[in-house]
Amino acid sequence: MSDISVLGIFVADISFSGKKIPSVGETILGDSYNIGPGGKGCNQAIAISRLGGKVNFISKLGQDDYGELAISKLKKDNIDTSKIIISDKHQTGVAGILVDKNTGKNAINVIVGAPSTLKTDEIDLNVIKNSQIFLTQLEIPKETTFDCLKFAKDNGVTTILNPAPASTLSKEFFNYIDYFTPNETEAEFYTGIKIRNEKEAKEASTKLLNLGVKKVIITLGEKGLFYSDGKEDIYIKALDLKNVLDTTGAGDAFNGGLAFALSQNKPIEEALNLANKVAGLSTTKFGAGKSMPLLKDLD
């Protein structure tokens, strides 16, 4: 039994670092590239595992070189890959990431590949039922995500939905979410509120709680994070870091850290602080999956 099951995609991240992100029609000479594991689900699973959590990753891969890369990378991080579906009809996903090495900011094009065809009846739902925490995002088909969230909730499993990339959800969706973890852009998508400060984060949280989610955590990048469950509000500042290299995957680091902390039954403020730290430290290394910190790094 795994403490946490993560449903999501793996893509091979191909990152290019250069002095700027080229604009349309422009060619620049970059200084380095890197191929590593990526995709929100995969990054979140790696984050959990590196902190010491037992995690089962549910996904779909193509029968190709990138699929083999995925399995070997995940196994190296002690992630249970026994429930990953391998398809000989689809390609493994790939993401092209352009990183501005001066600011760490990025632009990304994701080809989802095999997981875009993942259907509920392909998944061994017992994996979810036997977990304490079920974590997912919006990179695989929505009906599959919905079915799995509902199944998790019906079986008493705590659910986390990281609504990324943001897209329209049916009203029913929100009834099966314990923790809803948008970033400021995604929160604006669901509420129409542009978040520039704590007051606006609170307004957006109230709107999200009214949709039916139990607890809202809005991550605010360098401004930190805001949590509300309707009774208690918590605002936590971002870590003060001088050496930010690459913000790719910071949101995934946060969600992985949160899932891990909740699986350890930590009180909410402690869980948020741990997740905040994991996210901050992940920006001090290049790449997404490979930038996830170990538990010992948090000290």
C-alpha cells in the first residue's frame, strides 16, 4: 500500500537555457540543454518520494525510448510504477521548455501523448482506494480525473486537485475536492479576481470555497501562499532566496510537499510551511523533476 497515489502525466522535459526566451522569428544561441523527467504528475510523485513518502504513480506511456526513460527515472526515485499503462499505439509525451537563465522564467510547449487517451476503465482503482491521499491535476482527460476524484472521496481518501492547466470544470467536480491548489493565474481563471495581495487572495478563496471545495491554497509565486477553509486563514511568505535558477516545477514541488505533509498527519500550518520550503528549494536547481529536494535539504 502506498500512502499517496498520484494520477497524472509523464513527459520528457527538454529544457534549453539561454540569456533570454526568443521572441517569434528570433534565433538565439543558448548555453545548455537538459533532458529529464517532467509532467505535473510525474514531478509531484518525485517530490513526494524524495521527501520519503511512499507513492504510486498512475499514468500511461508509449512503448518508446522516452517511455523507457520514464520507467527507469521513476524506479530510481523509488516510485511504484506497477500501475503505469504502456501503449504501443501512442507516443510518450514531450515538453519543450525555454528558460531565461537570468530570471529563471520559462515558456513551455507540452505534447501530452499517451496519457491524453487514458480512460478510467484502464486504471486499477484499488490503488487509489488503498491510499491516504489522492493527488491529481488537469493534464489527463477530465472525465477520467473526475471519476477518480469521486471514487477517492467515496472511499474516504483525502483528495488534492492542482487545477493546472486551468480549464472549465463542471459544478459537480468541486464536491469531490478536499484541497484545491491553484496558482494566482489559475485562481483568477476560476474566480475572475486578479490577485495582487493578501486581501484579493482572500476574496478569491471565498469564491472558490463557495463552489464547494473544502480548503483552498492559492500559491502566489514570490508573494508566498494563502490558505483558507472558511474558518481559518493562513498567509505565508515565500522563502527569501538569492539563487533562483529555474522556476519550472515549483508548483509541483509545492503540491508534492503538501501531499507528503498531509500523509504524515501534520497540522495544516506545518504542512503549508513544509510545502512552501520544498517549492522554494526546487527553484535553486535547473530542471523540473530533477530539481525536487530531499527531506534532509529542508534543514
